[in-house]
Amino acid sequence: MLNDRRVNLTEFAARLFPLSDPALTRELQSQLQAASVREREGLQEFLAEHLESAAVAAETMIVCLGVRLGDTRSLDGALALDAEVDAMPWSAGGREASRRMGRQALALAVDLIDSPLLLAFSIRAEAGTTPCHHCLVFGVVAGRLGWSAEAAVEAYLQGTAAAVVAAARAQLWLTPAEAQDALWYAADEIARLAHRTADASVGASLTVEAHATSA
């Protein structure tokens, strides 16, 4: 098990998601507008629905599969799953946003962690021979750090929730305290979803078809 004191997965998520990606932020803001979210209570409802969405469920299952690949140090498996994830249906701009965020996350991880697997993945991502999707990278990094699938998914969902709240702040004129309240109210739901997803991933085949069915 890789153990690097400089790396905490929750902090890793927090450093990545608030920066987010401009395309992802615009997409989230469009979804908030379409849902007519205008106050904090509406944001909490939107956030709960977003975390339960099929798209996020698929991402979190990929995180779980990535944890397994990171734990077993399977570069071939990670590259194969990355290609399958890239072939999935994506929202407008979502595919490129996921790729950009994945490369950003991987670059951060390589700087902090001495891992031949992550370095090899990074070399291929920089060469453009693998898409480097964010949810997969997150899981692989977690696996190399020895985190459980449940812990990895919980950290990923915390980052996802933070991205939604960050996108909403400008539209809803939220104070920092109100933004923190929205995240606090989502904590129990995030823990429940992480547990459910980790349980569903046990014994799952390392394929996109398998996680799509499980999700």
C-alpha cells in the first residue's frame, strides 16, 4: 500500500473541484437556471437530485473501478477503461471538461506521489494516447494511496457537491456561510451514496457496461 503523508484524498478533491473547469461551471449554471433555483433551499434540493443523477452514479462507479485498478497497479486495465469511458454518451462540453480535469488531477498526483503507474498514465495522457478522464484518474490515485472504494467515492462526491455550490454562488448571491451550509446538509446523503456505490461495485466487472448496469 502506498502511503504518502503529503497526500490526503479529501484535500486532493478540495484542491481540484473548486477550481473546476469553465465548461463544467457553465453547464452547472445552465442546469441551475433550467431548474429555476433561486434560493438556498432550492439549491439543497437541486444538489440532492444532482448527486443521485445517472451521470454522477456512473462517475462514482468508475471511481470504484479505478480504485481497484490503482490497487492492483494495472496500467493496461486503466487505459482500457479510460477508452470505454470516453466512448460513453456525454453532455455538451462534458467530455472535454472531464479530460481537462483528469489531466489536471493526474499532474497534481504525479507531483506528490512516487508511483510508476501514475507516471506511465501521465506520459500517455500528455502524448494524447489516452483521454485521461477525471473520475477514473481520481479512482486510480485513490487506489495507489490505499483508500477504500467507499472513502474515494465519498471524497469524489464532496468535490462534486463543492463544484455545484461554487457554480451557484454567483447566481444566488450566497454568502460563504450559506455555501458551507448547503454542503453540510449534503454530507449524510453523500455518505449514503458512497456506501451504496461501493457495495454495488464489489465483484463488478471492470467494464463500462457493468458499471452502467450497476448504477
